Amino acid sequence: MSDPVTQLADAIRAAADAKRSLNIRGSGSKAFYGNPVTGEVLDVTAYRGIIEYEPTELVITARAGTPLVEIEATMRDKGQMLGFEPPHFGAASTLGGCIAAGLSGPRRPYSGSARDFVLGVRLLDGRGTDLHFGGQVMKNVAGYDVSRLITGSLGTLGVILEVSLKALPLPPAEMTLCREQTQAEALTLMNEWAGKPLPVTATCHVDGRLYIRLAGATPAVHSAAAKLGGETIADGAAFWQNIRDQRHAFFAGDAPLWRLSLLSTTPGLALAGPQLIEWGGALRWLRSEGDAMSIRKAARSGDGHAIRFRGGESRDGDTRSGAFHPLPSAMLKLHKRIKLAMDPAGILNPGRMYEGL
Amino acid sequence: MMNAPVQVIPVDFERQRAVCAALRAFMPEHNVLFDREDVTPYECDGLSAYRQVPMVVALPENEEQVCAVLETCYEMRVPVVARGAGTGLSGGALPLGNGVLLSLAKLMKIIAIDPLARTARVQPGVRNLFISEAAAPMGLYYAPDPSSQIACSIGGNVAENSGGVHCLKYGLTVHNILRLRVATIEGEIIELGGGGLDAAGYDLLALMTGSEGLLGVITEITVKLLPRPECAQVVLAAFDDVATAGQAVANVIAAGIIPAGMEMMDQPAILAVEPFVNAGYPTDVAGILLCESDGTREEVADEISRIERIMEQSGAHIVRTSRDEAERLKFWAGRKAAFPAVGRLSPDYYCIDGTIPRKRLAEVLRSIAMMGKKYDLRCANVFHAGDGNLHPLILYDANEPGQLERTEAFGADILRLCIDVGGTITGEHGVGVEKIDSMCLQFSTTELEAFHALKHAFDEHGLLNPGKAVPTLRRCAEFGRMHVHSGAEKFPELPRF
Ligand SMILES: Cc1cc2nc3c(=O)[nH]c(=O)nc-3n(C[C@H](O)[C@H](O)[C@H](O)COP(=O)(O)OP(=O)(O)OC[C@H]3O[C@@H](n4cnc5c(N)ncnc54)[C@H](O)[C@@H]3O)c2cc1C
């Protein structure tokens, strides 16, 4: 048996020659995300394991099939973490899927997104060519930043083999506060706090309550807590994990789940359905049976975009645009040319993001 | 750098006239320059070893004119080199003798600051420091702070993905921008990023950042502003040898601290700086570290006492903490003036920008010292120690025969060493024309091909800053040196020169 990389490269080459689509798959924890892909499943979980982790270099490099839980546990042992607090959406969720989806958790506005932490990738492009971009150092401007382009491209530009990520130290102290607050008040507060030197690392408004996570040096956390007020939640960590992985009651049930990424100061959305706010106001989750057009319009008026995150496929009146926000024509043209550069045969997860990509 | 393809194309006067006429159809005459005397100020950027006067200089005053310049160049198939403030250190803004130099210097307005959303919308010619100054009354600032921040433009910062001494904690340019308006070579505007923290589609904001003017011309930038930290203090620690100092850096990180800044200077750099700035650095030491903490008073007090302890335990024989803001600024003034200070010691200096895994620091500095002996040139080292970005400054005199050539060879050897130890040839200054041959060492043919394919997606005729950043495969073949795989040294046991 040849090694996993050779096998993957062979499979891609064969598919490219035959112009057969591939449906790249890690653990399948995010199979719901994006548009459905038809094609032969390319399982990438066999290429797994941490390659190098040197805590004092603040860098971890691992193979794409490595489970996120394994990476996080290894880092926790050394007092470190992934600073973008990636959602898992499943116990077996892999690093490759995490980077391909490019999703970030509650900490995102305060310490950065998945792509912000990516330092380098090794990938197989649509010809099965083995390519390295970026590296294992914090600063690197040699060549175009393909590592960050790949992040969030949902497998449409290449099969991620290895990823190097910047690590952050675990904060010595963490505390979650909660207070009753209307949505409008919460939005104002979240934005005001972000403009002050406070050790805030997560915010969430749901069911008339505003949750704030403080983290950092113990005295700093305590003094900020005294300034902000509110009651302390006993199991803050569990609360944020449930928000991150969508296990909070807000996410239960079958109503379609929309994700609107907006200017943080956008007022509460005048759309039917419950809303949960994260990211200091920049992320709005909406449960709505409403039509895609009005939701996308609301997103645009908030200077952002809307993703039909889960469910609602059959009810979606706006099937043309699929899960993701339609791109302006000049941008779509550019996207197609980039796709052509990386995957000329158009076989990697075609249509998962947009038709024609 | 000397081996770079310095253009000696004679001016094609007919073409020059035609291009000027086309540009003057929509721009005032005084914003389209072609007289030798008018265009000479644009002949180089901060890397003055390379010079080339452009055929034409265009100075648009707004975005529409930028688009019109590009559209004109596209139609006439004239290559275009964008230029911000011209402080780049890799020859990225070096003009082409048959091309238009597109200066963004007249686009220098801060369009809007939104204090609640903490953003500033600015034109590309705005100087980096000016943004922080404008945001200061709101208690906000723009974090990336290249030492050139008084002069360099934010458009240039985006094009180079510039860093600064506070980037370890606050990130590089790419981490601090939210949206770009970019003019394509066809003269069309596209928007990358958005009002939120992410945007639909591929992350073209990240791809554009650091693309050195090869993919588009940035016409507007929305930057993130951060709250000014309540306070900041810096610890100055002195060491008897640089390896110990390097270990101290690792110890700080191992203690779970991400300092706001962590900079190292070796003795030659200290000796250059101290008489120049009187920063209060001890001079009889092998190296110093500057380690800053910022945040709330409680955070800083807590972190500073831990940093002091770690420095002492790591073998620092002097540990001094800034007592007030004036002293903090004094400690930093030395570091920030390192380049000009070194510039006083010698007629010319050449700044290298490789990045290495920090754990290889001692060995890399030893090798650089050995190379200095081999090439018989002095070298001072300043170092963004937190993130492994080295700035060896090679001192030379271009008027002494052979010195420039030796300097170039020395520089290329350092870059090769950076690749060998698993690092990169450029951390923040860009490839430009200067490091183009070293790109052949860092990337394989297929990787370079991927870069060219991406470039083609944006600029099929190769009109945007051609000849920079990514070498052609032919050039690499002529250069005749093979890609060395990062981290995989061929003969790790041999001393490296
Ligand atoms: C003394 C000194 C200290 C320095 N310190 C630092 C430092 O600490 N950190 C650091 O990172 N750099 C540093 N630099 C390097 C330099 O200042 C930065 O690279 C800076 O970002 C360049 O900005 P500029 O406006 O001068 O760009 P230019 O030199 O004019 O251009 C740089 C590149 O960007 C392209 N470009 C410029 N504007 C645009 C635009 N609007 N759209 C598309 N492309 C464009 C040009 O074509 C060129 O390739 C230093 C330089 C000097 C001289």
C-alpha cells in the first residue's frame, strides 16, 4: 500500500483525467454546510497526526485528518490553545475540515479568525500536485498568501494535507458574566466595550440576556468584572462551548438557520424569527422560514452577507444562489478564474460554494 | 540585488507621447509627468541600489482617475507600477522604463472614522501614523506600526503586508484590515472583505494583502481600530551572549505571555544606536531585549513583574523597567532609529529581512558572524525576536570596488540559511526585485507555477508590476540553483556560510 498522500494524489489525478467530481470528506461533521456536492467521496481522514508542536515557537503543524480534539488536548497540556476557538460540530471533526470551512468561534472578534492563525499549508491542487505555501514562521510574505486563500474555500481549490497554525497561551483566568438586556442595549454595550481596553473574549445575546466572557490575568479579569457588573455564571466554559457547537437551545429544532455577518453596529434585524447575536454584534444567527431574498437584503443593508447555514434547502425560494450570498458579477468572474488556476478540471467539490466553482 | 534585470530600455518617445496624451485626456497636465527632471524623483524606492526612470508618471487625484489610468494602460498594453510613499525596501515600486508609474500619493484623505464600529475608511496614500493620530481623540489607534510609519502609506502597507514591533500581539496588516476597494487592471473596481468580519466567497482580502501591486491597485482601505491600551511598560534586559537572550525570549513565551513587543539588538546595533539617540542602553553587552507589556493597569503590573523575573532567571545581568511614558518612549526610540543609526556608521547599508524559527537564533547569528568574516563586511543585527524576523544590516560602501557585490552575496547567503533552517526569505519587506532569485530557492517549480496561474487570473497580460515578486521559471533556470526544501538541509552537519 502506498502512503496516504500518494493515494490521494493518484485519486485526484485519475479524477481530473476522467473529469469526475470528487466530494472531499473529513469526518463529515460539516457535511450540512454549503451546497450539496455530487461525486465520488475522497476520504482524507487517513492522513493524520501532529507533525510538529513546539510550544515556545507558538506553532503547531498537523496533518489534515487529525481530529481537532486531539490537537486541542495536546495544546491544552502545554497551556496553549487555538485562538479562533473553532466550532467542532462533531466529536471526530478534523483539522482539514476546520480550515477548509474556515469557521471561527466566539473568540473570533477579539483574537482573530481561522485564516488569521493559518501560517502555512501543504495541499494537493486539482492536478494532484503537491504544493507548500507559507510555512511555520509567524511572518512570511514570500509569494502570494495562498494559505489564507485556501482557508474557507471549502475544498474547491485544493485538498489540504497539512496545516501550520499559530498557537496562543491559555488565559490564566476566565469568567462569564450575564445580565438582562434588550437586544438594542446589548448591541450598544458590545460595541462600546470593544472600544475600551477591557479583556473581553466573547459576547453573546440570546433570550433577553447578554453574556460576556472575560479572560486574562486574574487581577485584570476581576477588575473588569467589577467595572462591567452582572452575575457570574457557574459553568461559563460549557455555555460558550454550546454556543460554539450550536448545542444551545436556540439552535434546536428544524427551522432553517441563517448566519448573517454584518457591520457590528447594525441595529437588530427587522426579520421574523428568533435571533442570537455573537461577535460583538458582527454575527447574527436567525431561525427563519422567511424567504432568502429578504434575508439577503437585510444582510446587505447591514453591509454584510448571509449564509443559509443549516436546513431550508427545499423551502428556499432562491435556489439559484444556494447557501452562500450571491457574488457581484466581477467577483464571480474572478472567482472562476482563480478556481481554474488551482483546479483546471473543476473536479474538487464543484458547486459546494457557488455554481461554477 | 545587482544581478536583477535593471532595465536599460531607451525611451520610446513616440509611445511616451501617445501614453501621455491618452492620460491627459482625463487628468490635468501637471499630473502626467514625463520630463526627465520630473520623473527622476520616482526612479527608486527605499532600495536605492536599483534605479530606473519611468517612461511616464501618473498622479491621479481620485479613484475614478486611478481606474481610468489602468483602463488606458490595459488598452495600450503599457505595464503599470503602483507606488505609495516609496519607502519599500525590496524595489517593489521600482519603475519600468517602458511603463507608467502610478503614484497614489495624491489620494490622501481619511474618508471616515466610525468610533463605535472602530473602523477608519482611508485612501491608499494616507500615511500609516496619520490614521492613529486622527483616531487618537476617540481613544483608538491603528495597530501595525512599521518603523517607517511617519512616511509609508497604508496602501503600501497592504501591498507588502507590513509589520511592526507590536505585531506579535496585534498582528500584521492582514489582521488589521476589513475591506479593500481595488482597481483591476481593466479599470474595474472590486470590493474585497466587507462591513462584517468575513465576506462571501474566497478570502481575496488576504490574497491581495502582500501581493506587491501584482494583482490590483488598492484604492481604499477600511482598517480596524483598537482601543488604546490603558498603559504600557517596557523591560530592557541585557545579556552576555545572544543565545541566552534567545532563550529568554522562549522562556517568556513558555510562561504564557505574548508581549506587546519583543525586540532584540546585538552589540554592533547597540553601539550604532546609543551615541545617536542616547536611549540609555548598556553598551558593554552582547545583546539587549526590549519586552513590552500593554493592557489594563492590573494586566501590565502582573505581566511586567513576571517578565522581570523571567529575564533575571534567564541570565540577564541588567533588567530595567521603564518608570514612565517618557522613559518607555526613550527605550523604544533606540530600536526605532536602528536603521538610520546604522546608516550613520557607513556610507551604505543593506537590510535583510529573513524569518527563522526562533529556536535556531543562536546558530543563525553565529553563522551570520562567520559569513561577515568571510565577506569582510560588518553586520549589525536588529531582530523582531518574538516572531523570528531578523534584520541583519550589512554595512558597506558602494564606492569601494567589489563591496556591493560582496554585500549581495552575503545577503543571499543569509537568505539561503533562513530557508535551510525552516524559515523564509522575507518576513515583511517583500520580494520585490531584490529577492527574486532567492524565491527560486524557497519555492518549487510547481509552486511558482501556481503563483503565476493566480497572477494570470487577475492580470492575464501581465501588466501589473511585471518582473517583481515571483520569478519566471526561465529566470530560475538561469539562476541555476535548486529549490531547497524548507527545513530539509542537505548537509546539516556542515558549517553554513
Ligand atoms: C527606515 C525604514 C524602516 C522600515 N521599517 C519597516 C518595518 O518596521 N516594517 C515593515 O514591514 N516595513 C518597514 N519598512 C519598509 C516599508 O516602509 C514598507 O514596506 C511600507 O509598507 C511601504 O509603503 P510605501 O507606501 O512606501 O510603499 P512603496 O514603497 O511605494 O510600495 C511598496 C510596494 O507596494 C506596491 N504598492 C504601493 N501602493 C500600492 C497600492 N495602492 N496598490 C497596490 N500596490 C501598491 C508597490 O508597487 C510596491 O510593490 C521600512 C522602510 C524604511 C525605509
